Amino acid sequence: MFATGITVMTTRAADGTPVGLTVNSFNAVSLDPPLIVWSLSRHLAQRDAFEQCKHYAVNVLSADQESVSRRFASKTPDHFSGLTWDEGIDGIPLLHGCCAHFEVRNGVRHEGGDHLLFLGEVVRFQRFERDPLLYFGGAYRRLAPLA
Ligand SMILES: Cc1cc2nc3c(=O)[nH]c(=O)nc-3n(C[C@H](O)[C@H](O)[C@H](O)COP(=O)(O)O)c2cc1C
């Protein structure tokens, strides 16, 4: 019952393979310096890549990217197949069609039960005039005005 946006965290594995997963635990922490936080399940295959990389990207999904969210939360072998993206710092994938991208320096990590908490510093960002994709009560939603 806590409404969030949806992000896809992307990076490169040590062999250069692009890696990503859908994440809604993302949040802002500090403005000065600009820090963000998110948590990663310890049991996921993507763990090594995110622990070892120097940079990763936060791709903030837009309202018409529900299929991108589903794809990066699935067991699909190649999450990136058929998608287009630009390369950020260290070649990290910046997916096309998002509301915003943050390029983040991998900072400290903390144990968080069955998850690992990642604290990172934003080194570059871009925003685009698109509505965000929302998640609430296990379902995808859109913004709607109050009145
Ligand atoms: C809306 C949504 C939010 C998610 N948020 C997180 C998250 O914050 N942290 C996390 O570790 N997994 C999160 N997941 C789950 C991962 O996206 C998913 O388990 C993972 O991509 C599956 O990887 P695999 O195919 O390699 O098993 C979320 C999934 C969905 C649908």
C-alpha cells in the first residue's frame, strides 16, 4: 500500500555483458552530496555485477514502459534483446523512452537481511518530459490529477 515509481537498474558485468533488473526500492537520500539508495535481493544472479561495477544507471520508467518493467523482472535470458539504449559512463545502458536517467558511482553497501543496500553518488542525470510509471498494490498505475 505504498505507491512508488519504477526503475530499472543497469550496469555491465565484468565481461561487458549488460545487466539489469526492475527495482522499486529506489529513493533519494541526500542533496549535498547527491546520494541515492536502493536494495538488491542477495539471491539474484545480477548481484555480482552490481557489487563489482564502478558505476550503474537508474532508469526511471515512463508510463508507457510497463513491458520494460515486466521484462526486467522476469527470467528472460536476455533482458536487453530488442531494446535501444545509449551508453553512459563505463558503457552503462541508458534505456530509451525513460523519464529520467541517473548515472551513479557505486558507493558503500550495507547488509540488510536478505537484501543488500546500495548507497551511490549521482554523477550525471538527464530528465525528459514524460509521465512516470507507478506501482501500487501489486499493479501498474498512471498519474491522475486530484480534481
Ligand atoms: C515492481 C517491482 C519492483 C521490484 N523491486 C525490486 C527491488 O527493489 N529489489 C530487488 O532486488 N528486486 C526487485 N524486484 C524483483 C526483480 O526485478 C526480479 O526478481 C529480478 O529481476 C529477477 O531476476 P532473475 O530473472 O535473474 O531471477 C522488483 C520486481 C518488480 C516487478
